[in-house]
Amino acid sequence: MRKNSIKFLFLSFFFLFLGCNTPEKQGTNATKGKSRYSQWLSYAKTEDGIKLFIKDPDNTSPIRILLCTAHPERVSSSSRAMDVLDVSNIKVATNAATHVGMLVALYARNNIGAVSMGKYLHDPTLKKRFDKGRLLELGGTSIPFESLSKQHINVWVSAGMEPLDQANEERFKALGIHWIPNYDWREEHPLGKAEWILFFGAITNHFDEAVAQFDAICKRYHAYDALPKGNQCKKILVGNFAGDFWYTPLQQSFQAQFFSQVDFCTFSMNYKGTGSMAVGAERIYQEAEACELWLNPGFPTKQAILNAFPKANQLRPFNQGSIFCYAHDLNKFWEQSALKPDIVLRDLIRIKQGNTAKSKLYFYREVK
């Protein structure tokens, strides 16, 4: 049962990781806010608090403006065209591991009231709370409005996994719960995804700490980016089959951003696009002949790969090369990788250099 759950969660994350198709844009200035790398989030400090501007990647909704303040009584009624969030008493429900990781990094565990798939939490403190029934399990596809109210949840941070029709939106409002979209998974640059820590800093009244952490992340990321990588284009195989097709990253995709920083290249990165490329088995077997390294198959062992894809042993890297993935501890990767793009980059550099002892890698392990 656990294996099936992990497989389902991996596939869900895999498609979120590769499946977005958004215009290429970096460091946007949505309306009056500013950002450094994010396309969909910008922010501004005001005398009343932190103002967040959240842009819909699909352009189907207007820009969401949220004022995060510890003194909502100071905000004039004329300013109520934006949502006003009282950050002095926040209890968050979230259905994404990335959100949990960012809240943990800000020492805002006490602001978390509900999570999805709680039994797979990586953070030990939150795991204990969940096991003791102190965190609400969201579960399923429907929104547990009654349970949210009983748990005094007043913020639902959405990763887009639940339906938000007019009826649900009205129920949120009636219960006094702010529904706030989070589009970190739609970012194309690793630092754009990491920049959403400022969103969580704003809503939990830890904005200055979030800024300090993001500055440090950027500094470390660029330091690793400056390291020598070896040969300019090492051909690799990326991904695995999902049904009849193999999904591999396109040129401007989130995953490809990491690979290009390390001078890894896979055939799909010759094609423009921000999502993934669906390829049949024949093409994959051909491309694999030029590769000695296979990354991100989504499973922790070769046997697990074969169980899902029996003909994987016909791929050259399976028998004549090496395979690396983060699947030995997916929960850790889901919760932490968005805020540790520098560590993901460092792992990939070390894999390319052959410096792959367990003590040298943080997220990745060799698949054997």
C-alpha cells in the first residue's frame, strides 16, 4: 500500500515538476510590487505591512492583492479593494509539501493546522504532531470545511489541487477563511520557486527572516553555479515511462534549468518549451545508446524500476552506466528541495564529477 502511495505521489509531483507551460519571464514587476526571480509573485513593504501581488499564470483571474498586517484596524475602509490578512493569528491549511518545508524553514510550525498526506511528512516535529492528532489531515479531493472551522483554520494556501468554484469560494468567505493561491510550482527558475518563501514570511509575520534566508539561498546558488563542471555537454537520460510515453524536460523547463547549469544535456533540451516532451519507447532506446548516466527515474532501486518498466534493462545506463535519483527519500525532497536549489545543484555537480559517496550527496543517491 505504501509503495502504491509513494508511486502516486511521485507521479503527481513529477507532472507538477515538468508539466507547466508558462511564458518565459524572470524577475517580474507585477503591478506595484517587485521580485528578483519569481514570475508570479511580487511584494512591497508598506507602512501598514507587506503587500503581496499574486499573478495567475493562466491569466484567467485578476492579480490577487493581499495586505499582510499585524494591525488590520489601521487599514482604511477605502483600501479594502485588496484582501487584508491579520498575521497576528494565522493557522494555515496546505495541500503541498513545498509549503510545509517553507513554513518549517521559517520556524512557523505552530502556524500549520492542516496538511495533506500527513503520514508522509518528513519533518519529525510535525510528524509527531500529526501522529498525535494535533494536525488535521485534509485528504481526498473535497474540501473539509467543517473540520477546518473546528481547527480554527483561517488561511488555506492552495497549490491548485482542489476545485474552487463559486460555491466553495463563498463557503471559504462565510467561514472567515482566506483562500490564497500559491504558484511556486509554476516557476521556471529554481530561485523563482525559492522566492515564495517571502510569501510565507509575509503571511506569518516573518518577512525579514524570509528575506535573509532568500538572500543566502541566492548567494549559495550562484557560488555553486560558478564552480567548474567538466565537459561542456555530458549527454544524459532523464525521466521514466508514465504509461506509454517517457516524459523528458524541454529547454526552458524547471528541471532543464538545473541541468543546463551543470552542463548536462538531454535530447529534449534541444526543443523549446517550458514543460516536458512525451516520447515513445523506440526514440528513448536510441537516445539512451549515447548516455552513461540516467537521472530521476522516480524509484530508489533497479528492481523497483523493473517492476514498473520491465524493459528498462534494455537501456544502456541501466547495465553499462549509473542511475541517480532522490526517490530513496521523496518526502525529504518534496519538503526541502524548493528552498535548497543550491543543494540540488551541488548534488548534480558532484554526480557529474563522480564525487558520489553518500556523505557527499544530500538529496540524490545512486540507484542500485
